[in-house]
Amino acid sequence: MPHTFHAEQWLPFPIDLVFAFFANPENLPRLMPAWQKARIEEASFAPPPSRPPGTPTLPGIVAGAGTRMTLSFRAVPLLPIRLPWDAEITEFAWNEHFCDVQHRGPFKQWRHCHRLRSESHTMQSGELLPGTRLIDELAYDLPLGPLGSLANILFVQFQLRSTFRYRQQRTAALLPLFAVSAR
């Protein structure tokens, strides 16, 4: 049975900067919980399509559709067992979205889309602060049929909420540093 997960975060940075940060696979291990000790084992990068007019060139790699990566990480704290995760970026639209799917890993199926949109927030002073809304949409399924569904209720949903809370905190901490390096 397929499951879904949804997370959103508003960031006080322009959409092109937020997109460049997330489209750079080097940032992925930095966004995963430290206890997972995530690392990129292998990668073959596909170039993104041409930048739309007016899109600034920012530092770092931008992984386009067709990019494949193998990550490894610890699924359980303190256990030395590392799980491999082979993923491919299947969709890429500058400053709008990109999606990745799992080819091999802990899920039976996995599709994660990162969607962005410009969105201003009103400050207490009434001033509009420009920024970006980041929307993470996951569709996934677990192996083992009914046992996988039970694991989703008992463990996986909690793990996803915890992981994305951590990811949002790390994004809020790392994005200002990325913005400074982009100047």
C-alpha cells in the first residue's frame, strides 16, 4: 500500500538560491541526521538544462535529470551496518522542482519531489519579506506487505517526521552560509 509524507518550510531567501542549494547533491549528507553518517559513495552527474534567462550562476554542482547517486547511511543509531541507497533524479525544472526515485534501498518504492515557489511573509511591522516556500512531497511503499504497513505506523512515519524536522533545522542553519558563499 503506497504511503505519502508532506513537509513545508518557508525560507527568507530568493528561490534561485534555495533551488541551487537543494540541487547540489553535496549538501544532502549535511541535511541528514548526524548519527546516520550519510555519505555519497558514487555519483554520475547529468547536466541540468540551460538556465532560464536571468537565473544567476551560483557556486557548486547542479544535478540535472538523469543524475544517479549511491548513498550509504546507518538506518539505526549506533549500529555499524550501513544501507545503500541508489537514487536517480528523474525530473528537473529550474527554480521550480526536481524529483528523485529510489532504484535500490530500504523502500519498495520511493519518489521525493522538492517543489519551490516564491512567497513573501508579512512582518509584524507590516513590511513584506520576500522568500521561498520549500515543499517536500514523498510517495513511498515498504516491502513485506502488511508487515511493511505496520512498520510504517510504528516506526517509519515517526522517522520521516524526525528526519525532516532535523533537515529543516539544518537548512535554516546552512542556507545563510551558502548565501554568503554565493556572493
